Amino acid sequence: MADRRWWDAGVMEPKVSIITLGCPDVAALRRFYVEGLGWTPVMEVPGEVCFIQVGGGVALALWRAEALAEDSGAPVGEPGSSAVALAHNVDSGDEVVDVLARAEAAGATVLKPAGPIFFGGIQGYFADPAGFRWEVAWNPGWFVAPDGSVSLAGPPE
Amino acid sequence: MADRRWWDAGVMEPKVSIITLGCPDVAALRRFYVEGLGWTPVMEVPGEVCFIQVGGGVALALWRAEALAEDSGAPVGEPGSSAVALAHNVDSGDEVVDVLARAEAAGATVLKPAGPIFFGGIQGYFADPAGFRWEVAWNPGWFVAPDGSVSLAGPPE
């Protein structure tokens, strides 16, 4: 175990290792992330599955939707109606505008252009070619320490 | 920017900051993760949103489904039909069995009990009380280096 604290306490460590997106066409979605956005797979089986690192200890997996449904024993719906959003936080409003433009140029659909958001900062959304929604946001309170710890109230005093 | 390589290349950094789960009842889902699994929020607004760290630079957010739909400008479906799975990797088959039992005791529904899986190792699935699917897996190839780099082919030689 990475951390005995959770294990010894009899609970589950708060940890996501892989975010799997079940998509109808792995090759098409791979083109968007790998060729369009320039992301590098850490492992892949063409047309079947593609893993890309997206955080400390965290990978994104593009997998066939049918395989995910069969493997998990529960059907999956359309990517676009998934009750999930992946947020990509940046450091300024200008970066939000620019990242949305880069994603759109790579084949994404902008769901919501960059604009001010209720928590302060600037935010927009895009959908990848399969329909999975991504938020691109500059949240002034978001802070990641060198050890990967996250905060929504800025750096520690 | 955390990393100028991506920015200067004109692409989007491969990074997920937040995994947002849009759920009908934030308080109920919070009870599962915080009281049931023992996870600690890094920030929350009761009944509205709850953030929990789940990786290096990565947080899980439990948010009202209606708010997610309104914010992103696109409707969301039932959590259980989301074409997404979150994987929680552990270091042995016994740990898979134990984590599934701990999740079930906290209020999850086991979708698939622990068993051998095609890539080698042991795997099972549960659904959280809202219906979001989690895989619990021991994958002998999964390796996370001290700097957070992930591999699916074991530790580097």
C-alpha cells in the first residue's frame, strides 16, 4: 500500500488511479488527444485502449465503451450524457481562452466560451469528439503544492 | 503554467485537475465518501459541492447534477449510465477483495466481485450510492514512481 494510514484505519485510500472514458471509437478519440492535443500515451493497444498520464499517479484511459460495459457488468450511455466533467485548471483568464482555442483546433466542440464564473476567475467548457465534457478554468483559489497537495483557498499562509 | 513545454508547443498540457461527479444529492454522496470511506474534504459547501484530493494535483468534486448541467451548457444523464469508470489500483488480490468489502460496508453496491482479469491480476467493480462506477484492481504492471509518473509495464529496469 502507498499509505498504511488508510489501510490500518479499515477504510479505502482516497485515490483515483485511472479515469476510464468508454467511447465508441477508440482510434478516433485517440487522434484527438494524441495527435490533436499532443499528449503521449504511456501504453496502448491500437483501436482497443490508450493510457495517458494526466496527474501524479493518475492516468486517463480511452477504452471501448462495449468493453467497459461488459467488464463492469453494467451498461453505459452516450459519452455526452455522462454526469461527469474533467477540469483542466490554468493560471489566468487568457490561458482559458487560449486552451479552449487549442482544443477546438484539435477537434473539440466548445460548449461554453470563456467567461467570468461565480467562484471568481474565468471558465469555459468543451466536449471532446466523443462528447466527454471538459472544463477549462482559472480559479484564483486553486493551488497545487510541490508535493501534489491541492487547495481551493490559495497557497498556505 | 506548471510546465512550459506544453504551452510553448501550442498544445494543451495533459492534466486533469478535478474529476467532477454530478449527483442528484450531494449530501448523500458526501456521506458515502466522507463518513463511509473516511475521506477528508479539502473544501466544501454543504449540500452544494465537496472537494476531496484523490491524486497528485487532482481532486474529486461532488457537485449537484443540475448545477453541472447548467454550468456546462449541456444536460447530464443518470450517474449510473455515465460512460466513465474510476479505477482504484491496489497491490494484491487480497486488497481488491478487502477494498470491495470496505466500499460495500460504506454503502456501495458491488457490480462485480473480485476475480481474475484478462490483463493479469485481480479486479472487481462497485457503484457508489449515486451509481458512479469504480474499478478496484490489482494490475501487476501498474507502477507509480516517487515523482508520480505512471507505468503499465512495471518499474523501469
